[in-house]
Amino acid sequence: KAPGVKGLYSGAFQLPCVRVRNKDGTPNAEGVTSMRAVVKRRGDWEDLLGDDPALLDTLVLASGGYLRDLLRLVQGALRAGRYTTLPLSDAQRHRVVVNLQNDMRKLSTRDQQVLAEVHASKSAKFDDDQYVPSLSRLFDNHLVLNYRNGEEWIDAHPLLWEILPAPKPKTTPDPT
């Protein structure tokens, strides 16, 4: 948030997420296809999830385009597949997503509010600097995801969308 801070980190760059959803939340076919290709290069996902690409797309969309989360989801599916016949059932695939989701949900009320504001605005613009530590922590933990495919924007991780409170209404000073 500090002006000029980018110059302090001239050798660093941020690896953005793959845009698997558009800014309005609809799936982005190009991004989904790219993430699907990553999984296919790692093995025969059809044996694990079934031959319907929509089953893999569920994991791709749940990852928010964050590659590590996609690989965690696939790894969870592999673990679940050790004790059952393949492909995994709908309930088993759902459990894989819920397991990752549960790891993310341990959030303070302030963090939830910050995520709600980010999700609503697709930006990190806050009127009050009191939110900066929370926002920084959420970025560090990949609960706020950065998309730089063309227009740069951010969003809350999609696995958290359903628990976010409504953003607080903006208060405007009384002109009198």
C-alpha cells in the first residue's frame, strides 16, 4: 500500500493465479483448460475422477486458479482413492474440496469482513489503514488471490465465498 514500495523489491515478482473465473464469477474456459492440462500432465486423472471433464473442472474452479491448491485437491483425491474403487464418488470428491475448505475457514471476524470487501470490489482499496495487517496476512496465506491476465484484479478465494458476510456499507460524512 505504501507508494514506492515496489522499488524496494526490484528482483521480486508476483506469480498471479490462473484466471479460472472471470471478474463476474463465471468460469473462464481458457483458464480452466490450462489448469486441466496441468493435471493431465501429472497423470491419468480419468481413472481417479471419471471421464467427465466437468468433474475435474469442479476441482479447478475450487482452486481459484491457485496452482498449489489445485495440486492439493488432486492429492486429496489420490489419498481418498487408496481405499475405494475408482473413480471417486460425488460424495468423495465433495469431501476432498471440503477438507481444503475447512483448513481455510479459521478466520477472525475482521479477516472475514476484509475478504467480503475484496470479493465485492475486486480490489484492495480501503479507507482505513487498520485493515492493512489483515489484508497482508490474507495475501500471505493465499486467501486473497491475484489475477493479472490482462486487467489486474483480486478476489477472495472461492472456497470462502459462501461464509463471507455482506460487505459493510460505505459511510459518507454528513455534509452539515
